[in-house]
Amino acid sequence: MEIFDYENILLLPRKCRVESRSECDASTELGGRQFRIPVVPANMKTVVDESICAWLA
């Protein structure tokens, strides 16, 4: 298995062709559930609990 860190990943800027940010959909799907914000917390008790999961969902 190959492991990546921040030195291996590069995001390239591109031109945006939307009129407004409201046209963009940054939601993501994980485990059959749809999340409105593209944030996936770590599955650790010290990072996330049930209330945070409900808020993110």
C-alpha cells in the first residue's frame, strides 16, 4: 500500500465558470449518506461524537 502525505498531493488552480458560489455543490457521499459540507471527521472518540455527527449530517 502506498502512503501519501501533503508533499505528494498538489491542487492545481483552474478557471471557474460559475456566476455565483450558490451554483456550486460541495456535498459528498460517504457510506450511503449525503453530507452537505465536504468535511469527513476522523473516526476517533477524541475528535467526533454523536452530536457532531448529527450536526455534520
